[in-house]
Amino acid sequence: MHINDQEDQHLVNQVCEGVLPALQQLIQRYQHFVFDLALSRSGNPQQAYEWARQVFVKMIAVIATYDRQLTFRTWLQVLALQHFDQLPPQDATEAAATAPIHIDIANDLFRCLRFDPLIQQFHHFN
């Protein structure tokens, strides 16, 4: 097992125990990966950012079901691609947007979810 895979396993274990900094670290580690997957599907940076956020919200909800036979990256990729497949087709005018975007999904997501009951389950939340 690769060292990053071991670190991911450790972070997932901590997340399942309710350690919020581990969740934030996991999202920070994979935010560009998920954003790039979303961008390859949408072609629109703003839409890709929103889709990536949705994937991480879904990840939070189902992380306890993570199949440890897979690397976390593979599991997250499958989760993301399944999520994208369930989205409605995108309007062609939306895909034309090309404004640059700064990717900071972890901090953005935590600002939005600070009072969400799903996040409040983490007992180390500040």
C-alpha cells in the first residue's frame, strides 16, 4: 500500500470518528482531483466547482460506507462519476463560461455547512 493510501485510510478512520480537521484535510487533498473530473464533464469552471462541492457533500454523507478494498481516490472517483451521471444535461449556454476560478472547495464548503447537522456530528468542529 502506497504511503498516500495509508494516510488516506488514517484520515478516513478519523473522519468516521468525527474528527473535523481530518475531513477538511481529506477534502483539501482531493479538491483539485474532483474539480478536474467535474470540469472534464461540464466544460464550465463554475459548474464544475458546484458539482465538486456536491460530490464532497455526498462523500460526507456516505464515507462510512467506504470500501477499504479500494484506494480512497478510486472510491471517491467512482462516487463522483456516479454523481455526475445522475445530473441533468447541461444547457449549452452554461458551458460557454470560461472565467478563471480559484479552487478552495474545502474552506468554501465548511463556511456553507458550518451549521449543517451533518457537519455538527463532528465533535471537534470549531
